[in-house]
Amino acid sequence: MVEQLQNLRLKSWLAEIADLCKPEKIYICDGSDREYDELCALLEASKTFIPLNQEKRPHSFLARSDARDVARVEERTFICSPTEKEAGPTNNWRDPIEMRAELLQLFDGCMKGRTLYVIPFSMGPLGSELAEIGIELTDSAYVAVNMRIMTRMGAAVLEQLGDGDFVKCLHSVGVPLEEGASDVAWPCNPEKTVIAHYPQHSSVWSYGSGYGGNALLGKKCFALRIASTMAQKNHWLAEHMLIVGVTNPEGEKKYFVAAFPSACGKTNMAMLEASLPGWKVECVGDDIAWMKFGDDGRLYAINPEAGFFGVAPGTSMKSNPNALRTCASNSIFTNVALTPEQDVWWEKLTPEPPATATDWLGNPWTPESARAAAHPNSRFTTPLEQCPVLDPAWNDPAGVPISGIIFGGRRSHTIPLVYQSFNWQHGVFLGASVSSETTAAMKGVVGKLRHDPFAMLPFCGYNMGDYFSHWLEMGTRSTAAKLPKIFAVNWFKKDAEGRFIWPGFGENIRVLKWIFERVDEDIEAQKSPIGYLPNLEDIDCTGLQLSKQALGDLFAIEQSDWLQEAEGMQDYLSQFGEQPPDSFHEELAQLRARLKGEESSL
Ligand code: OXD
Ligand code: MN
């Protein structure tokens, strides 16, 4: 099999890695249905997969991870650029030579007794000018089947690659199997987990975790951390953004991208079922957008992925009916609960919980149990093509033209439901100002406010200060009329009793409608110290139970809160030394002046 490989770089890299990791076998994935089924059967035999009820959830499986391996591990994720400055203050930097020495020790013999799977994958439509090819070498069949769903994977990718270059992604669960030793359902090595990125060599070395973004290396490691460095060099953008097409009742369509930190409802917004008659939202992607200017001066986006790796808890017929329709079959569920009928369940999936279930750890569970049945970061892996609201252009190699960019965070206070930036520079400042209450998508405390610029804090492969400059520079590559307009949203504002004021989910179309109409300046807006705010009558509240008072609260701008916000931003920016662009200091000064009524330069 290996002898048949045409690409000499791949051949020699594979030989080098096989020599280091010492797998028992090497298997090159062809991406076929037959292969997928065989790997699933293997995972069933090794007890990693529990087959679900064929009638209720055809061709689907449940996996339960090791309880210590349940989320991305940011404190063990490293950027190994030549200097610390290139990684910047928001990344964990490690000296590349030192790290390499450690990795060589860790990976030495790490695949003993296991199969090394060679996974050729394309991020983006095969052959698209915007797409890039990667090869993941992994000793996990679970990773191979998930990558089959999440990427365009298999023989066609090798063919497309020819003798070209590719991003090298090496992954091991870090548990060699000595002769005669028996395996566990979810091998992992949490004490020694390391996820190391080499932006200069376009390579990733991931050891010890089998979960999500730690192991499916096409996603966060390649499509964001490595790709962001490629994008900086080559004048494009690799972003943590969903992509949607929005059509108004007159049949006019515009595409938007939106960045939110992990587990803030990106998947819900990507598949939104519009509550306003005649409005339609179609999904191109729910997590990552790669964007480049076209010859016509407009920004075009592709979704580099081919599947959804969505957070399960909270996904329901109310919050995201289309996600449930998407994962009705051919899906992999990880760390959700199992019902007595061998179907899946998670918190809020149904109005009433099942009377009994088996929790994500495999223990008996009832609604009286004082713990969640599904892990808060449990996930479904499901093919994009099964999404009933998939946009017809989802696989278009040219991408879709973007009219607006939306930034959001999870903020109980201060940030209004929606506002618009004055211009590109101000919009980039808004993106850089995103902060959000933390969620279970990453290990650590939930609900703590942290700065998460562009929702890229854990995903930017280089100095965040340079990343800000890159965004500003991108704005000089087209004309103001053709650049997407930039907006900020907050679905999560709470009232004095701690209840969400805005109903969210399908009702968010009311906000998208305002954004849609502002893009061409079809409607007026009010200049405020923080940006353009809607005239309240332009937020379509037809049929919505929302008092005038509540609507007003959603847009209330408290001067003291905003001055504090500006203070926080200044402190945050100070860590970048001379790196944050001068224009950010101007933006800060102007924001303060406008808040204090000292400036009339709006
Ligand atoms: C994700 C994340 O899995 O952002 O998409 O954590
Ligand atoms: Mn994400």
C-alpha cells in the first residue's frame, strides 16, 4: 500500500513517522463507505462504539470518552514559532527545538501494537483555489471515522494532491499496546497531553488526547491555528466564523459570517429557523470560514469543513430543529446519555427527561440524579450534506460573497442586542474587543468573563497584535463600498432578575433583518457613542411578547459600564507592547470622548 504512494514527500514523511512511532500496521484511508463501515465495526468490537437503535437513529454510534479527556486543553496547546514574540502574549509558546526533542521522546514507540491510519483530507471544496490539503497520521480509528465526516477525505484528495505539498498533522492517543496487553475503549494519556503547532513548517503534533479539536486536526489545529498564519502571509483570512445565506421575502439574498466564542450558539445561528414570515436562513458552515477577496473586490468565503461537530446539550426542537434533523442518522455522538431504547439523550433535548438513562460515564441515571446525564461538552459529529437548510452554494469552489461580518459574545450586561461599526477600522476594533463568559467547550471555570478577540483567542497561530494589523490591512485591499459592513450582537443580556431579555434562537432573524437592511443603508440608524444603534421601530417585533421597556433595556448604553469596558480594553491591549495598531489607541480615545460627550467627530 505504502509503496503505491505517488507523493514523495508523503512517502518519506510516513517512513520517518513509522520509524519513530513503530505502529504494527499502516493503513491508507480511501474514504469509501465500505471503509467507514469496517472502521465502525472495528470500533464496535473494541467497545469504543455502542451502536444506536437502527430504527430510531440509523447507522449511528455513541462513544464514551475517558472522563479525563472531554474538551480542548488550551493550557497544553502550544505555538512553536521561532521566537516567543511571533506567538505573542495570548499563546503558550515553546521553543521549537526544545519542544521537538520532547516530542521525539513522547512519540518514540507510541503506536506500538496499533494501526497507523493515513488520512488525506481537503479543507474546502476539492480543487478550490481557497482550499488546502492536509494529511493526518493517527493511531485512532475514532479519529479516522470522525475525519471522514468532518472533511473531504480519501483517495480523491491524494489524486488532487499529486506531488504537491500538504499540512502535516501527526496524532497519537499516546498509549502503546505492548504484546498481549488488552486495550481500553478510549485510550488516552491526559498527564502527557501536548498539542504542538509549528506554523513555520505547517505541521501539528498532537499527543495524548482523542477528543475533538485536540485530535481531529483538520479543525482547530489546521483550519484555524496553522491556516491563520498562512492567511497572514498570503492576504486572506482564516476565521472562527459561521457562514449563512439570508433571503428576504422579496427573494434577495445576502451572505454573512459571524464569530462567536465556543458554545455561544454558532451552530444554532448557522441553521436558524426564521420566525419572521418570508425570511429564510441557509447554512454554509457553522464554525470556520476561510475568506479571500475576489477579482471583483468582494470578500468570498468557503467553509473548509464538511461536517458539524456540534455541542449536544441545549440542542432541541426549540433551539435548533435543523441540527436535530441533520443528526437523525449517519452520526457519531460522544459523551451524551443513552436511553433504554438505545437512542441518545442530552439535557434539554426533550421537554421531559427520560425516566431512566445511562449517563455519559456509563452509569445508571434518573432525573433525580444530582448530575447531568450528558457531559456539557458532549458532541455530535454529523455530515453537512444531511442539513435540511444547507445552502446550495455550500460546496462552490469560488465561495460565497460576504455582505456583513458579525461579532458576538456571551454577555449578561453592557453590550446591546445589536449595533454597527462606523467603518472597517472601527469594526476591526469591535472584533478585537469581544469578550465573553467562558463555556464548557474548554477545560476550566465556566461563566468567567474573558477577552476573546474575534473569538480567536485559543485559535490564532501567531501574535494577536499582528493579527489585528492583518485585519486592518485587509481593509485596504478593497473599497469601502465593497467591504463587508461590520456588526456586533449580544443575545445574552439579562434583566435584574437574571433572566435573558431576548428570546434568541429563531427570533434572532429579527436582528439579522436589521443587519440585512443596514448593509445597503436601506434604513437609517442612530449614531451613538459606541456605533450605529437601531431606531427601535426598525427592530421588527411583530408577534413577539417583548415589552417596550425590555426592548429599551436591550439597547441601553450605560456610560459608566462603557467607560469600564474601555478601561478593560486598554489594559488588555497593553500586553501587546508596541504590537496593537496605533489606530486602536485612536479608537479607544474616540470611544471615551464620545461617551463623555467631548467629541463631535462622529
Ligand atoms: C468547537 C470549539 O469545537 O470552538 O467548535 O470549541
Ligand atoms: Mn468552534
